Amino acid sequence: MAKLLIRGGTPLKGMVNISGAKNSALPIIVAACLADGESILENIPQDIDVYTISLILRELGAEIWFDEKKRLHVIPDGLERYQASYDLVRKMRASFYVTGLLLARLGKAEVPLPGGCALGSRPVDYHLKGFQSLGAKINIEHGFVKAEADELMGSKIYINRSSVGTTINLMLAASRAKGTTILENAAKEPEVVDLAIYLNSMGARIRGAGTDVIRIDGVDTLKGTEYGIIADRIEAGTFIVACGITNGELVLGNVVPEHLRSTILKCEEAGLEIEEGTNTLRVRSTGRPLSVDLETAPYPGFPTDLQQPFAAMMSIADGTSIIRETIFDRFRYVDELRRMGADIRVDRDTAIIRGVSELTGAQVEATDLRAGAALVLAALAAKGETEISGVELVDRGYEHLDVKLRQLGADIERIPDGEEDTFEEYLEGPLLESLSKMGR
Ligand code: UD1
């Protein structure tokens, strides 16, 4: 596994452009495969999850490549296989979106139960229940979900708990079903809205995305189109916190400030000064962060994906913070932060963080994507050198995080695993070629 070596203590300064949203890119690349003809997608981040979904879809028969302008081309016309490979799907939970795609496109799907970050139990029961409501027959055999439907039929579906993945998977399946589907208690995340806008631009008829009731009038065909996806609010939030934890001064470009409302408010409560432009944020931190209590919640609440980075900032705050995690089991980073001197006690879903005046560098391991980001931020603030292993997990969801931080003045070095470049281990064929054309 590759490592990052970070020598902390340098305030971050400068301008950073935020990449396209990973959690929009993944369903939108899958949705492109529902259409006839080519889609050209802009602002797609080059992170490992994007490559993984592209490889899965290529194995199923789609053509996918990046051009030299960094636009992703998707031609789904040859997508005829319905069995997704275990080796790829197990890497990432969002790969389960191919189930909705395959059911809608081929009427048949065999997809392994997905993997993803180690965040406790993350079942797909809501997805399966939804597919059944649309008329699919579902069996689980040898770790595979086998789903079949001669024709998907629109239906009224109540999603037990606001679930992003379920909302997306059912939107994908229902967009080409016969009749109308109503999703109640749907997720309201900006990535759900982005997917709906893209699907509608291809000819789908989806109303209400962004509210908790989404109506989907099924259509027979969708046509490929050009589309630019939204900015990554989680990457933006990570840089805001990076600014706070290092006492820095940053301008974030290519952001959608409205998508960051809860994050901005909590960071202001922690003492950061944040000025909003149309698609920029100017962030300044002038002293030790203040302690803040928070609870994660579905959008527009504080995102669970920023809980760990925010907790890293709270570990050096002036005072005690209480952080409650309501979505996932996401406290595995705590042991690693403790190695760096943090004073954190976890009681079931709540972390009680007593801010210390200083963290110290240590050898630590990224246990999941956002935990890895939290350790990177802690290391930027810590005294001395931190060695973070398991960096591939960070690469899953951040486009060149180390490169961007270095450009802002961070003392950060990547130690590749042997001779291999970490990205190249995951790539092959046209994706690798198009990437190397871009000089990576
Ligand atoms: C998505 C995001 C992830 C984010 C999460 C919550 C992507 C690729 N990932 O994950 O970054 O942290 O939303 O905002 O977009 N649940 C079930 N059964 C199901 C489905 C979900 O019990 O069938 C539970 C989950 O365990 C969790 C909650 O519902 O406790 C919400 O999960 P969900 O919104 O579905 O998360 P993901 O789509 O996996």
C-alpha cells in the first residue's frame, strides 16, 4: 500500500479548485448506460471509485474513456452482459447501482453483494425491496443478487429511511419502467438532484428531486447527451476544515456554496471566517478552533462524510466537543487519532473530544476513505512527521488530494507502493492510455 509522509505545522495558503462530486459522478456514469448513444460527461473526478465503476461497466460491454480535455465519454450501445464481476464490485458499495441499470436495460442482473468502506453493516435491503415493488424477482445465491423482470412496472415505494443509494438505484430502474413510480421519503442530497437533471436531459421524466417525494414517469428510451456534474461538497468541506486546522487562508474555486450550508455554519461556529462568492468561498482561520457540538443527518443536515475530518479539527479545539454520528458506524479513525495525542472517548454513537493544544506526528493507518482524510488533516496540524498508510482508500474519493495540498504549501510526500503508481494498479487499457496521455 502507498503511504503519505506529512510534516505538519504549515498554514495552508492559496487557491484550490474543487473537483466534480464523486457521489454524483458514480450514478451519472451508470445512468449514461441507460441511454442509446454517447454521453459526454464533464467535471468527472479522476479518483479510484470513478475508475472502478468505469471498469465494471466496460466489462459489461460499454465503451468508456477520458479524452484529453478530461471529459468522460460513455457509449453504452454494446452493453449486453448482465453479470457484474465480484473482484470489482466488492471494492465499492456504489457499484450496486449497476443492478438498477441492468434491470432497466436488460431485464436481468447478477451483481455481487457490494463492499465499500468498512463502516459497520451496510445492507442493501431497501434497494431490493424497491426493485421487488417494481416487479423484479430477487434471489440471493452464493453472494450474488440475482434480479429478473420481464418488464419493470411503476409503483409507489416508501423508502424506510432516507437512503441516498436506494433513491438513486430506484430512479435508475424506474426511469425506463412502464408507468409512474413515486418514491416517498426519498433522499434530498444534491447528488440525487444532479442525477435527476442529467436523466431529464436524456429524456426522462422525473419531478420532485430535492424534496422527499420524487415522481418518475417511465419512458421507453433515453438518448445520450452532454452534461457537467456538480462540485464535490465533501471535498470542499475537507479543504475548509484543512484551512481551519492549519490556521490557513484559502480560496476555494468551483464550489456550490448552497450545498455547503450546514458545513459553513458549523465551521463558522468553530471560529472560521467564511466569505461566499457565486461559486467561490474565501476561508480564513486566525487562531485555535473553538469546540463545537454536532450531529450528522441526511441533507441538508451535517454530512456524515465530513464527520471524521471535522472531528480531527475538534481534536485541537479550545474546549470539549460532542459529536453524534447517526448514519454509519464511523469512529474507527479514533484509535489512530489517539496515537497522535488526541483525547477522544467514544460511547456508542457519540464521540466526546477534549481538545488538546497540540497533536504529534505518528505512524497511522487510514481505515476508510473519510477516516483517511481526517488523518491527513490531523497530520497537517501535528508537530513532527506523520506516516499514513492505506492511502489508496483516500484515493478512492479524492482527486489528487496530496498534489492539491502540496500546491497550498503543505509538506506532503507520497511514497508509492514499490515501483507501482497506485492508480496504475487499478487501471488497464483505454482508461490508462487516456490517463497517460494527460501526463499523469
Ligand atoms: C451514500 C454516499 C456516502 C454517504 C451516505 C450518507 C455514495 C456513493 N455514497 O452512501 O458517501 O456517507 O450516502 O449520506 O453516494 N441502509 C439500509 N439498507 C439499505 C440502504 C441503506 O439499512 O438498503 C442504511 C445504511 O446502513 C445507513 C442509512 O441507511 O445507515 C443511509 O445509507 P445510504 O444513504 O443508503 O448510504 P449510501 O447510499 O450507501
